[in-house]
Amino acid sequence: MKKLLAFVLATVLAFSMAACGGNSAASTSTSTASSTSASTGTEGASAAEQENVTLRFYNYALSETAKADWWENTIKNFEAENTGIDIETVTVDYNSMISTFTNDLASGLSVDMIYGEVNWIPALVEGGFIQRPSQVIDPDFYNGYYDYVLNQFQYDGAVYGVPHYYTNSVIFVNKDLVEAAGLSMDQFPTTLDGLKQWIEQLNEYYKNDDSISTIFGLTTAEVPATGSNINAIYTAFGGTLINEDGTLADITAEPNKTAMTETLDFYKYLIGNGYTQENQKLKDYRAAFGAGNVCMYVDSSWGYAQIGEVDPNAANFTATAALPTSMGTNGKGSSLVESHCFLIGADLSDAQKKAVNLFVQYCTRTDTMQEYLNKIGLAFVAHEGMADCQISPILDGAVKGVDNVVYQPQIAPIISVQQQLATTVLNYTVNGMSADDAIADYIKQADYYINQ
Amino acid sequence: MHSSKTKIADTHRLGFLNLHSKKQQDILFCAVLLLPAMILCVAFIIIPIIDSVIMSFTTYKIGNLTNNQPGEWNNFANYIRLWNSGKLQSATSITVAFVGITVALTFVFSMTLALLLNTKIVGARFLRSIMMIPWVIPTVIAGLLWSWIYANPYGLLQYLISMFTHGQVNNFAILSNQDTALWGIIVAALWKQIPLMTLLLLSGMQSIPDDILEAAKIDGAGYFTRLIHILIPYMRSVIAVTVSMCIIENFKQYPLFATLTNGGPTGATTTFAVLSYDEAFVNYNYGSGAAVTTVWLLLMIIVVFIFNRIFKKDDA
């Protein structure tokens, strides 16, 4: 009897440890199943009103203080307006989206809608997580997206996302600091040489002021956001990183070689003279800018959300400018278009598709977005239906760069390839590599990622 | 008489058989008791390791994972690609350097602290409680804490350096420099790991019989003689276990690298852990990630094996 008891206890103990790893698949698949069985004969809102539809919405922005309240209110208002649609939000970490999707799908949870970034698309398509929005969004509404924004969502010959809004590369300027140094935003430089003159004048003025940490900030930390940022600067110098056919552009050939060399020289000029700090992340510059310690820095327009977290009155001293239209030998200050976007889950029922269509349209409405685009995540509208939406006056200076945006084809290892640019900049500016060696190392590493 | 002898012989035989049977029964019972744990061990440890090793020889991308498709055998392409890029060699040297330096310094500092606390100084008990705080703090939180300390230009370290140099050094970013970044992580790892090792060494130290130390003292043995000839030899098993644990802990170290440098700057802190994560969860090349993990596992086994051999040899 004792032996039997011991055996039972050992078995229970051992298997209870395994049981700890159970999942909640059953509980969540119910809602999906119910929505899957929904009839498909009705249209638009009426369909959603008649049935209970649940959408699991993965949104990294919910983890950002400045944006979370807006999203929660927007979802609440949408649900009130569309009875029967339940948006179940899932807050996920920006850097572990894919792992979260993979694990959740394996656990029987559905990924119905994602709020994310363009460079996630290749991995999400490869993983079979998302479908083309043209299969879900009303054609009339879908056609209202501006082509130059929508084009960036192309991967493998198809568009795999719709933009919420977009930005070009923006120079954030502390106009109080700039004006105190005798400079005027009305005469913001349109050439690289002019920009350097501003930087040097500001440096001269603030050289004994310990509160000013950065004259002109450019991020060089080896993280994905920095990769995009450096790629944007390289593009402004006239370079191309990825060819139209998705292959790596030849950086040893002109005009890319000159663009890359001039990009590296610009970073060396900034870091070598102490105008910017090496290895800083965008969030570091945002915090320091909000605290009034940075004269200028380059970011996406929505970086203002974190500036505003540091100082809610930052609008009083914040202005923006577009990149100079003359940068180096060939550069025209072109800017890579960037978007926050809606990505649509692959396995949706018809009722869910209708609900997603309604939600995307709701979030792309002037009355929904007016406050957001003006006070929270400053950006430009990406849909003609929002043409009347008032844009924050902070972006008045940056709006000149909107006509100068270009898009880059998406490739599977885009994040790593772009991030490698940060390593290249640090190799050249800090680690003593020559430009040729730094570029050669970049090509070797980029090839490594592309040929995997 | 005969029947009595037969009875005794039968009894012995039966007794022997019974004893034998009892042994067999015990062995069988032990095996039955161990079976559930062994099944779990095979299912959740051995099979995943074998699966990972097999995966390392295949092209296994995110599509394979989500569509439940097996990887395609690729003739060691993952290993060759990692080797040709120099990433494997770099990760090996950085990992070995990190583990070697961290383990050596952790042991030296922990031993020193343990010796200090073993002297019954005033407040030793309080000190012991306080110094456990870093060990209790989750490693990710410790990483964030140190990232704030190291932050440039607003971190505590920068403030102290600026203060002590009278404002001469204003831009000391330990994690931004290729030459110092690894040291920044080593300091954080020491802060986190010294308390536990100190406590373990201290408990080992306190288990040494006082009379032996007293006798040595009476015989005229000095402090260092007692340390080298009595204390350390008596603590051999404790030292072997704690150092082995420390080696394994640091080989596995990922949270500090993820929170402090993420492998940078320019790959200066890209250990096996970081490289494996990047390959599998940034580039979604699970086959390549598994290849890094396999090399990582092999190296860890080799290092721990060599360490244990050295200790065993010395014991002999």
C-alpha cells in the first residue's frame, strides 16, 4: 500500500510539473469559433450588429504611455458605435511581436489584427500570419490610400498592410535654443553646408553651457529604429540600400558609394566634434529634447509622443524642419517614408473581415484622428478621406519634406540589414576603420543576412 | 534429521530467493518511482535538445514553424555560414572571455567577503542580509538598474566620474565603447552573483571543524598557511560546486546583455546567447539559431568537464 502510494505521489508530482505549462487555448478559441460560424449574408455594420464578433488586436502602442489612453478610448468608442464587435486588445512588446504571435497561434489563440510597422511585414508574410488588405478592406476605401505610402507595404509582389499615418524624416528643433543663439527658424538651412554652419554656431554659443548635451543628434545605437534612421540619412545623401527587385544595392558603385562615404563622413563630423553622442537611441534623444537639453535631432514625426511625455508643454519650444534638399554630391534630401500600420490576420471569418474593415475605417477618420495627429503621435495623413484633417503646427517646417519621400522595397532581413548600418557608422567613426573597410564589412554582413 | 536438514536448506534457498526477489523488487520499485521523472526528462529535456541539434543541420524558417513543416537538410550550411561570417569565432571568444573573467573575479571577491564575514566582525549578520539583495533582484531588473547607472550623460557613473575629475571627463559611456562595454556587463554580473557565491562559500567555511583550525593555530600555522592548507582543501567540494554553477550561469547569461548592450557596440558583447537570439528571433532563421545553440552547449559541456577533471585530478 505504501509503495503504491509512493508511486502515485511520484507520478502526480512529476506530471503536475508538466501540467503547469498548460495553455488557455480553449477559452479563447470559443470566441473565434462563434464568429467563424457567423452567417455571411449581411453587409457592413449591420452584419456586425447582428452577430457577436471578437477581434484579437495585437498592439504594441498600448505599452507606450502616451498612446495607450488614446487607443483605449478609440476602441471603446468604436465598440459603442458597432454593437456586437468586441476588440480584445493584446499588449505586446515591440521587440517580441513575432515570438508572441508564434506562441499564441501554437496555443490556439487567433491573431486577427496587428498594429505595427512596415518592416515586420516580410516575417509576418513568411510566417503566414497576415493577408492582403485588399481582400478585407472595401475597395472604395482601399483606393483612397495615397500610392506613395501604400507602395512601401509591398512584399513579394503584393501589398500586405494599410497605413494609419506616415512620416518623413524630421529634424526636431528647439526653437528657443536656436533663437537664443541668434538663428531664425525662417531661415532654416536647405543645404548640408548651411546646416553645418548652424551646428557650429550653436556649438559656439552653447560650448560653456553644461545643460546642452547635444547640438545635432543622430542615433547610432545598434537597434532596429536606428537602422531605419541611418538608412534615411543615407537616402537623403542620394543612396539606395535595396534595389527594386529586393536585392542589395551595390554600395561600391556610384552614386551609392559617394552617398555612403558622405553619410559616414557626416556622422564622423558630428561624433568627432562632440555635436552628437555615439551609441544613443532615439528614445534617449527624445527624453533629452523634452528636457530642453538638445538643440536639434533627427527622428520620425511621431517621436514627439515621447517628447511630450517628458514635458507636456514641449509644443511651446518644439519646431520641425525637413532634411536639407541639397546634401553632399548627389543628395536631394529624399526621405524614406515610414508608417504605423494595420496588418490583418490570415485566418479571419467573413464576419471578422467585416469587423476589421469597419475598425480600420473608423481609425482612419478625421474626427477619430484629429486629436491624435495634433497632440500625441504627430504625423501626416495617408488617406484622401482625411485630407481635411488638421495637422499639428509643429510639423509646419517638416511638411516641405513630404514631397520628397521615397519608399524602399521590403526584404525578409530588412531589420538586420538596416541595423548593420549602425555598426558601419560606429566602425568608421569610433573604431578607427577606414571608410572602405567599414563599407566592405557592411557588404559582408549584409550579404550574410540576405543569403540566409 | 534428513527432513530437518532439507527444511533448513529449503529455508535458506527460499530465503536467498526471497532476498534476491526482494532486491529485484526494490530495484523494480525504484525504477517505477523514477519512471515518471525519467519520462518527463526525456520528453522535455533530451528530445528538445536532440530536436534542436537536428534543426541545426536544416534550413528551418518561420514558415516551417507556423506551417509545422520539417526543416530541409542543408549539409552543414548553417555552421559554414556562421563560421565564414566570423560570428561563431567572435561569439566564442567573447563568451569565453566573459565567463573566464566573471567567474574568476566572482570567486576572488566572494572568497574574500566570505573570509571577512567568517571572522565574526560586528554587523556580519546584518551585512549578510543586505548583501543578498542583488541576488534576490531579477536579472532583467538588475540590467535596467545598471543601464540607468551607466546612462550617458545622465547616469550615476557619469555623475561620479565628472565629480571626481572636476568636470574634465563628461562623456564616459562605458557601454558605448567597444573596449569597455564587456567590462560594464562584467561589473553588473559580479554585483548580481557575488552574494550567492559568498553565502555558499561561507556556509562551506563554517562547516570546517573548529578544533582542526585551533590545532593548526596552536602548532604555529599562520593565517595564510591555515587558509591554503586547511580551509581551501576542506572546502574543495563546495568550491567545485559553486564555481561550476557560476560557469554555467555565466555561459547562459542573456538578460544582462539584452538589457545593457544587446550585443553591441559593433558586436563587442555578442555572446552565444545574443547571437542565438538574433539568429532565431530577429532574423527568424531557427536553423541557424539552433546551430549557435549546439556549439554553445558543446562548449559549455567541455568547459565544465575540464573544470571537473581538474578538480578530480587534484583530489587524487
